Amino acid sequence: MTEENKIESLSTENRLFNPPTNVPGACIKSLEEYKAIYDRSINDMEGFWAERAEELLTWDKKWDNVLDYDFDKPEISWFEGGKLNASANCLDRHIKNGRRNKAALIWQGEEDHEVKVYTYDMLHREVCRFANVLKKLGVKKGDRVTIYLPMIPELAIAMLACTRIGAPHSIIFAGFSSNSLRDRINDCEAKIHITGDGVLRGGRSIPLKPNSDEALKECPTVEQCIVVPRANNEIEMVEGRDRLWGELMSDPEISDDCPYELMDSEDPLFILYTSGSTGKPKGVFHTTGGYMTYAAHTCQWVFDLKDDDVHWCTADIGWVTGHSYIVYGPLALGATSIMFESVPTYPDPARFWQVCEKFRVNIFYTAPTAIRALMREGDQWTKKYDLSSLRILGTVGEPINPEAWMWYHENIGAEKLPIVDTWWQTETGGHVLSPLPYATPLKPGSATLPLPGIDASIVDRHGKEVGPNEGGFLVINKPWPGMLRGVWGAPERFKKQYFEGFPGTYESGDGARKDADGYFWIMGRVDDVINVSGHRLGTAEIESALVSHHAVSEAAVVGMPHEVKGQSIYAYVTLKAEFDEDDDLIKELRMHVRKEIGPLASPEVIQFAPSLPKTRSGKIMRRILRKIVEGDTSNLGDTSTLADPSVVTDLIEGYEEIM
Ligand code: 6R9
């Protein structure tokens, strides 16, 4: 029986893949080099980060103090006294240093022929113009602007324009409902709201403006609403409140030049609401100097990003991944970043690979959910295009099941490319646990080692470090520049959520174990742990055992109330396209899990599900699945953040048929 304060691990994964080492020009060339840098970064944390901040960013005034912090209060401040501007770091300095005509953003629209390329100079001009528009509308340093747009260039332009004038932006996924939108706008008390007429997604057109209109009825702080046409929808303009982007931008009074605001290192840069929880949204906020240092630092080392690389992160900018690895990280480094409007399966499941070939993509970063979805469609799609430009692959968002990792490795990585499985959170600002592509030996399913500057541990409920392969709570012992500085307007919540559980450390909320080589294996959210007869099991290992069966493409497990065991395992399973749902397969899957990781983990019930409830960023919402198996469907919490709320109705029907 597991001790009450730990999580039991059943995993048997032990494949190892060595990276190419001593690659000429690589940022970090070997495991030894990583270890030396890591040790230094922990022993001389301030010295390490001061060097990185100096090297990566242009500061208008250097800081007085590298770090001040107290996790008990909590208060964290990096590079106090330093002055800089994020948009100047992403644009102005590149224009002066020879990248003026380099592609900054390549926008690939929903249809293949829709491409827009913005050079650094062009992007700078658009950003300055829109910054001037915002100023003309009365936006001042410190005012908040909410952005609710599809993946179109105006989204990146608007966010950089906000940072240029020191107005924190809060981007809200264009998939969120009017209620979610309203709550977020009110929570940050936005002055200006930017919206679109609609979203194009996989051949469908989804209206957006009506959601904004509905929300704004109850948002007293919003003075003006700016509308960007994209989907050819008819736009109903509210007199006195609504303005069209194009009209504002073509105003002859608007200049191409907008001097940037000098920001203090600790001035807020943006607020981003974390999705998926019930109750009041949580506005995680980041500040200028630390976040920018961290985004640039991780983008450079984890992707080994070089000047002539084409970097493609497939995330939506409404998710933190898009903030850090489509916009702020790549642009701070002067790279070329692709912004993709569409979905992986439109017009067919080869879209990602076709876009990789088309733009000769070097670094490709996506989510396990996308990999599993494409794996489900079969291998034939990956073979249609030339993927030889790819150099580094990455994943983020959920634990990648070893089988999905192997599929990615074999079909996209030609069995040789490094895969960086990056573990991090909205709150961490950038990657925290991750391989370095030319240094770290890889184990499928492990986010491997902490990045330099990160002091992470696995502890039991009392904060005591656990032994090798014992599961526990993942905490971070020291601050890092990219960590959140607060929950907007809710200092008590900030303290309670992240610093009270394990005093003196940052609490991530994830369960994990560290193996004998010091590799981290994420076991899932601590809230999702399943307690079977006193054995506390993480979701990730059981799901991975299911996905390792050749018929399965995706699985989600939750705890179902059980008279004797306390909880038993209820599994939702999505099959690959060519397999049929039948009772024999259910038996086979149970046996398979039993064989892979043991009888304890064998699911009591298996329900076939053509799709699973996911957030817009592709995370399985186990909270909803748990409610279903607890028979508590009257109160599913906020389901409006789901990518497709109708999935839930199907699952409830399926559950009722079985039980
Ligand atoms: C960047 C992002 C954070 C949560 C995090 C964890 C899960 C993210 C992961 C991963 C295993 C990885 N997560 N990356 N789990 N391996 N490589 O996703 O931010 O939306 O705030 O989610 O996502 O559970 O705590 P966010």
C-alpha cells in the first residue's frame, strides 16, 4: 500500500535514445556541458541569470539588483531598477542590427494560398501604427486591453502594440463563450476590447463578434471595441463604441513611428487566464524583464534556435505557448516564426507536413493531442511530403505517451531528430523541465532534466524529498525569472495556490517521479490521482499503457467510486481509425494494461469514445470525465472552455448505456 502522501509508480519504460552531440554551433553541445552549466546556475543563480539577461535583451537602463524574493510573503522581483521595452526587444533592435528585411512572421491562413509575410521592418511599422491608434483612443501605460481574435496577424500586432505603450494585454482564446469572456474582461477591468467578426477553423466559420457584443453588455470598464474582419461575416457595429481596425489604421493622422514606453523590469507585461477550472478565472500575470529574459533564454537553448531557422510552434496565441514561442521568444531572438491559423487535419491529416515542406521548417513544436490525432489517421499522410528540413521536434501540454513519442520519432523525426518534451505551465512563463536537443539522452515519455537555473524536487505531502522512482509533488525551490508575479487582483489566491502547500517552494500542482538518473516523469495533475485500495495512481502511466496497445490512439482515465476499493479505474478509449469497437477488444485492453504495468492499474470499465473533452489547448479535461462517472452530471462546472462541448453529451450517453 502506498503511503498516503506519495504517488505510486508502475511504469516500466526504459528505452534510451542518445542525441547527436558535438554538433557544430549548437548552444549546448553535450551532457557534460549541460551539467557544468546547471551546477553553476544553481550555485551562482544571480550571476547566471544576470549574464543571460544581459546577453539576450537590450536594456535601456541596467538593473540595480538581480533578485529579491520571499516565497512566504510571497514577493518576487527580478532585475529591479532595470528599464526596457518588450516590443523594442522584439522589433526595433533587429531593424538596427541587420534583420530589417528578414521575415519575422510568416502567417499561414486557413487556405493554402493565404500567406502573409511580415519582415521585421513591416511588423515594426504595423505595431507602431496600432500603438498610435491605441494611444489616440486614450490607452495609457498600465491600462488593460483584452484581445479576442482568431490566429491572424492582427493578434500579434495588437499584443506587441500593447507592450509598446505599456498596456498589459490579456488574450482570450477565440473559442471561449461570451460568459467566459465577460468574466475575464471584468476581472482585469479592460479599457479597450479587440475582437474579430469570426474564426475560420477547419472549413467552418464561427462567429465571434456576437460573443463580444453579449459580453460587453456587462462590461462597464470597456470604452471602445475594435473589430478586425476576417471571416466575411456581416458586422453589426455599436454606435459610439465599435471601430473597424482598417479605418483606424488608415487614419492619415496616425504615424508609422511610435516611441516605445520605458518600462520597469517589474511592470506587468500581460495577464493570461488559466483555463479549465471552475469558479472565478485566475489571471496569471507576468512582468517585463523577467518574462522576456526567460522566454528568450528557453527559446534559444531548448530549440537551439539559430538565425536562419524557421520556427513553427503550432499553438494558438491564446495559450501561453503561443505567447512565449510564437511571439515573444522567437521575435526577441530575431528569428522567423510561423503563425498558423488552421487545424492539423484540414483539408487533410497531412496539413502539418505540407506546411513543414512548404516553408522548410527547422523546428516544429506541437502538442501530444495533435500527435495522437495524426497517429490515429495512419502513417500514409506523413510520407507525402519532404520533411528533411526538420532539425528539432518538440511537444508540450500533456505527458506524451511513449507510443506517441515513438510514432513522432519514427514518422516525423526519421528516427534521428531530437524530441524536446517540454514541461511547463502558464505560471512558469517558459520551459522548466526539458531536454536540450544536442545534449540530453532521451527517454520516451520523460521531460528529462531541469533546465539550467531551475531547482526542482519531488516531495511528499510534508515537503520531504522522496526517493528515486517514488511519486510525489513537483515543486520548484528557487525563483526563476519567468515565474508568475501574481494572480491579478487576488494576492491571497496567489499565496494560497502556489506557496502555502509546501512552504518555501513553488507548488506546481503536478505529480511526478524522478528516476535513478534524475529524469523527471510527469504522472498527471495531483487533483486527478486515483486511489485504488489505498494505492494512489497518477493518470499518465495508465493512459500510456492503454495507448501502447496497437488499436488505441488516445485514452483518459479517472477514478470511479467503488464500494470496496474506494475508487476503481474508468477508462475512456479512442481507437485508431481502422479498428472497430467490440467487447473482445475491451477484454484485450484490460489484459494489456495488466501485462504492461500490473493488475492494480487494469481498468474496471472501458468506454469507447470517438473523442474526449478537451480544452482549446488540447488538454483532456478529466474533471468533467470524473463528474460523469460520479453520476454528477448536473454540475459539470464551466464547460464553455471546451473545444467542442457536444462531446460531453455523447460521453454521458455512453456512460449511461454501460452502467
Ligand atoms: C505550457 C502549458 C500546464 C499543465 C502542467 C501539466 C501539463 C504541460 C507538459 C505537461 C506533462 C509536459 N503539461 N506540459 N505534462 N508533460 N511536457 O501547457 O501551460 O496550459 O498552464 O498547462 O499542463 O499538467 O501543469 P498550461
